[in-house]
Amino acid sequence: MTPGAETHLRRYIDRHRQALDLLGQLAPDVEAAARACVEALRGGGKLITCGNGGSAADAQHFAAELTGRYRRERRPLAALALTTDSSALTCIGNDYAFEEVFARQAEALAQPGDVLVGITTSGSSANVVRALDVARARGAFTIALTGESGGQAARSAHVTLRAPSDRTAHIQEMHILLIHVLCETIDDAFVEEPQE
Ligand SMILES: O=C(CO)[C@@H](O)[C@H](O)[C@H](O)[C@H](O)COP(=O)(O)O
Ligand SMILES: [Zn+2]
């Protein structure tokens, strides 16, 4: 017999309970990532995000929390996801390589003072790793959100937030928590600013 939804639910809850303490150990890295985001946005830079599949959704989610709003009222903040322009994705994927779909956009858009956030649960998606490398070479600060292993993405990024798991779905669930913590910290920095 297959386990059923209740069994799955309990397994997922248990998995999260076990991971929570380890997740707390990421605090210094989360602090460093949040500081880099706030400094970039304060300095007139922007956040650029990318990822594949569920992480593409997370990349868009993160960018939209900033240009739109997260929890508290503040000015709109500069952020864009490299996953949303189907013309750019198909042109670059078709004419160059899928590996280049984010890197070429990063080459066009990333500047010193920006932050590129690459989200990859395996840490080994070549298009995300390439984007981190290109953005870093262009003088942007780079943040990787990965699983426990970190993979090549962790070697390419200035700061890596390693969700303590090797299961894609579980890592993604922790990634969205980490993204919301970053948003909360960014809100802290900008809610007190006088509104225009
Ligand atoms: O959401 C899921 C699985 O939960 C999938 O869409 C998953 O994101 C895709 O398989 C991605 O291609 C995985 O890439 P990555 O996280 O290893 O960089
Ligand atoms: Zn998923």
C-alpha cells in the first residue's frame, strides 16, 4: 500500500524538525548575504536572481518581493529575475547553449555594486554556476543558495547559504524560508527611510 498524504505530511514535518537546528547555524552566512543585499540596494545597485525549475520560481518570487513588497511598506527596490524573459531564454539557449541562458544576461546586466543570487539545490547546474562566475568577474557580489554539498556554486559564490539536506524538495522548502528571512532583513533596512 502507498503511504498516503498523512504519512507524507508527518515525514516532511519530521524532516523539517530535524533540520531546524542546523538551519540556525547558517545565521552568520545569512547575515553576510543580507548585508550585501542591503549595501547593494542602498548604493543604487540591484539584485539579479536565477535558478532552474522550482528554483526559477524562487528566483522570481525573491525579485518580486523587492520590486513589489514583502511584509511592510517601503519604497520599491531594484531586483530582476533572469528566468522570466522567454525571448532571451530561447534566443540564448538556441543560438549559444542552455548553459549560457543566465550568464549572457548577467554579462549584459551585472555591474559592480549589484548582487547576483544563484539558486541551485544540487549546486551543480551549469547555467547557474556560469551566471555566478560571470557576475563575479564583472565585479558584482555573488550569493549561492544550495543544498548541503554546495557543489561548484559554493566555490563560485562569495557567500553560500547551504540548506542542510541532500533532497531537492526539502532544500527548496528551506530556500524559501531563507529568502523570506533575507526579505525581512531588507525590509528592516528600508522601512525607516522617508517615503517620497
Ligand atoms: O522543483 C523541482 C523539484 O522539486 C524541480 O523543478 C527542480 O527545480 C528541477 O529539477 C531543477 O532543474 C533542479 O536544478 P538544481 O536545483 O539542481 O539547480
Ligand atoms: Zn519543487
